[in-house]
Amino acid sequence: MNVLFVCSRNQWRSPTAEEIFKKEAGLSVRSAGTSSKARIRITEKMILWASLIFVMEKKHKQILLTRFPYLLNEKQLIVLNIPDEYQFMDGNLVEILKTSVSPYFNQPDYH
């Protein structure tokens, strides 16, 4: 399964998620940001690649729906509601991500 994590600048939240889950068996994981100042900016190609997309906040979902509406019809887009108040690999952020995201990987549809 191809999993994409999205935040604003691709500095702390989505790269942390990528780091945590990149070694999980059966997962290919990437991260990107919605901002023009993002370290890695979200592209159409990334959306096409992803089978499951996690965004950190509702605003990221809205940006993706505005920018790529024709690509998201068949995609599962999950809002994690994780505010931009954590540093890269912050212990609390790691725990929140594991708790929020892991159940999606245990669904029969995704194996």
C-alpha cells in the first residue's frame, strides 16, 4: 500500500509520520507539504501514486480538494487533526501518529 502524509511545510509532522511508518512491511510511505515553501511540495504524481492519504489538518484536505479535485474522487483522505505544535520526532507526536494511523493499516482492505 502506498501511503502519503501531508502537512503544510513538510518539516515536522508529515516527515515524522514518514519516518515512523517507512519500515512497516507492506507499506511504501512518502510525505509532502501544501505550502509553496514546503521542503517537498505535493504534486499530482504523488496523489496518483497514493492509495491512502493522511492530512494533518482540515485545511490540508481543503487545499488538496481545491488543487486536485479530479484526482481525489477514488482516494481515501483522512484528517488526523494534529495541530502544528510539534517538532520532528517529538515523542508526543510519534505517539499520536501511531495511535491515529495504525488502525487504518490493520483493515483487511489494505493488505
